[in-house]
Amino acid sequence: MAEAKVKICGLQDVEVLKSMVHLPVDYIGLVFAPSRRKVSPEQASGLISILADWRTSQAPIAAGVFVDPDMDELYKILSAAPLGVIQLHGTESPAFCREVKEAFPGVQVWKALSVAAQGGEVNHELALESYAGTIDAVLLDTYDSAQRGGSGRTFAWEQIPDYHKRARAIGVSLYVAGGLSPDNVGGLLTAYAPDGVDVSSGVESDGVKDIAKITAFVERVKQS
């Protein structure tokens, strides 16, 4: 089984990122959608510049998190901040995902799907199969009526195998987010073996990224 990828999302502070340069992190997430973790294109550019100092064999890829952006917003942000992933967290259609993929060659497109805590896919109109050929990965996150992601709550993990099978059928990777922490990520990986995991609030203390928790999370992932 391939080693799971790890994404640390919601980064805002250059010093925190500098403290991570020795860790085998695969992706860093920069939030451009409305959020307390939102960064400006200029902030994102400064954070991305730190990736050149990474001390592991491969530097992380910068992923930008968007909710129902228009193409003008994407062009503006990517001209300032060279992202390797565009992560779409809203109700973006397969046609829009295809437009993004064609507009930014070489940039991965990830589509987030909200999954209810007690079972059942929330966005029924966003059938995973309809995104075949338009995305590189699907990210499962916990449905929250008040916000897109960052809820700090897990969803019903027993749904993962079905999504994993469907993702494999259309040739895309499957990532899991929502309520992950150093304490539970090992169990997730052992039981369900997603291609990667995405964490934000689970590596924070009092709303601020905590390098000890980030280190523990990355170690749990890479040891599983």
C-alpha cells in the first residue's frame, strides 16, 4: 500500500511554515474563501516562497482552497501565488472544473464533497461519477450548514469505502478531511486507507497552528 499523503491546511503564518521545513508534508493548504484562516494573494506568495527552503526530499505542493470562485478570481490569485492545486469546496459543476483544468495546465483540480455526520451524501446533485475527466482528486469533508470545511467534526467514516471505489472507477485519488487529529488519524488510515488526509483545526491550539501537533500528525500518518 502506498504511503498516505498529508496536507496541512489553513496556514497563515510564515514562522509556523518555517518551523515545518523538516517535516515530510506533501501539501500545504492556503484558504482564499471566506474564513478566519483566509489569506491574501500577497500573503500566499510569501508563504509559497518558504517552500524553496524545504529540507525533505521533496517540497510540499501549495493548494489553494476556494468556494465557488469565478475564473477572474482564479486568474488573479494564481498570477500572484503559484499554486499546484486548486481545491474547489463549493457547488462547482463538472463543466466548471473542466474549464479550470484547461485554463491552468499542470495544476491539479480537487473537488470537495460534503458528507453528513450521520450518513448520506449531502450534495446529491454532485455525483462523483459526473466529474470523471475533470478532476484529479476528490476530498471528503464533513457537512456543516454554517461553513465549507474547517468544522473540526468527523463524518461517518463507514461511507469511505464506497467513495473510494467510485473514485478508483474514475481514476482519481481520494482524500479525507473533517475532524482529523494526531489522536484519530492512525485509526482512519488503518481502517480505510485513503490516498491522503487533510487537517486544519486538529493541529491547532486556541485557533493557532501548533508545531507540536503538526509534527505528531505527520509522524502518525507516515508511520501508519
